Amino acid sequence: MANLVRAALVQATWTGDTESMIAKHEEYARQAAAQGAKVIGFQEVFNAPYFCQVQEAEHYRWAEAVPDGPTVRRMRELARETGMVIVVPVFELEQSGFYYNTAAVIDADGSYLGKYRKHHIPQVKGFWEKYYFKPGNVGWPVFDTAVGKVGVYICYDRHFPEGWRALGLAGAQLVYNPSATSRGLSAYLWQLEQPAAAVANEYFIAAINRVGTEEYGDNDFYGTSYFVDPRGQFVGDVASDKEEELIVRDLDFGLIDEVRRQWAFYRDRRPDAYEGLVRP
């Protein structure tokens, strides 16, 4: 039997300041709610530029507390207003010297459910993230939300299958993957990795990418955000590679059980044989 969840994501261009960037996403969220969406997610560090194109101490100014900082508080109000679950990726300041690439998850009533901190931190040209972020240390939580079980995996994480699997084992039905990835680096992987992860772990994935170029570098963020189902098929069209866009799609969570019965990947796992995979 169909168990439809109307879900949304936003790929956006950088406006030049935090206030207008947040306001833009609030408007998109209201548009999504007007279309019946019950859950929405934003791109990596959505309220800031992708400052990791450079290594400059001035960019620590984008960091704020989670959940008590101004952006998450504002998103909690937005969730209460719209009745939507919201995935909110921000630059988190835990305490002096402790910074994380984080996504807060807010339930449809505005309650703060918890956070995910990005585990895998790149340090390559145009993506100097180790300068800013500590590796995540809160595991791979799956949140019981008003729409079902929602997880988060952030950008560079997507290249590592272990976290995708941990989210599946914890019962995730929908995983948001907020990202900032550029055309020249790994564009050909973008429509390969997340569909493959959706198949391997038999859940829905919302793959979100920034779009456009920004003032701190020449990374060309190519958008093409999408939802993909547990069979690895896109749900509706993929977004533009040049323009910002709100995507709203109906996800049939009933398909998860159907696929898991048919393909039985979880039944046939062999964790008893995998010990060597985690040896140093």
C-alpha cells in the first residue's frame, strides 16, 4: 500500500549575505508547504558561502551554536509556521576551537530532534575543510520525525559506503545529502553514487547541490539536485545545472518494504565476515 510523503529540497545561489540567504530559503520553504510538502532540506552550510574554497581565519565568523544559535532558532519557528520537518545544514561552533560541519533536524512542530556532524572531512584544492572542521563524533543518528525516519549524510561523506549502511541499519527511510560539489572535480559521480547508495541500502535519498560560482573561488557548483528511490531511479526530473530551484516530489515509502522483500540485501549481509574491513 502506498505511503506517500511529499518531500522538498532547495538548491540555491549565494546571495552575498546571511540574512538574505536565510530569507530566500524561508520563502522556498513556504512555497513547498503551499504545495503540500511535509519535509524539506537545504544545501551544505546553507546560510553562508562555501568559504572552504580558501583557508582564511575570517570565515570562522560564519559559525554558530546548534541548536541555540540564531539560524536554528529561526528554522524552528519556520517549522512551526509551515508544519514541515526541516534539515538545516550550518557551520557549528560547539566551544572555542571546536567547529563542525553540521545539520540540525527539526520536527514539524518546531522541536529540535538532534544533529548530524559530517564524518569525512576533505582537504584538497577548493575544498579546504580540515582548516575549519573537526570530524563528526555523534555517529549516524536517524531521527523519528513527523514524516518517518530521516537521516543525514553530508557532501564528501557520500564517497564512503559505511555511513550510508549505518543509516540503513538504523532504519532510515529518507536520507538528506546536502552538498557543495563543483563541476570540474567529480561531476560524473554525482548521478552515480547516491543512486547506488539508495539501491545498496534500500531507502530514498535527497541529493542537494549548490548552484553557481561564489566570490571566494572559482568552483562551479552545478546543481542537478534530485530525489532517488530504493530502486536507484530518479523521482521526477533532476534539477537545473545552472539555476536555483525548489524540487517537490512524492516519495512512496511503501516501496522500501517492497524492495527489501524482493532484493533481501539486509537478510543476506554477512557482518560476521566483515571484521577485517575495520582493522587499522
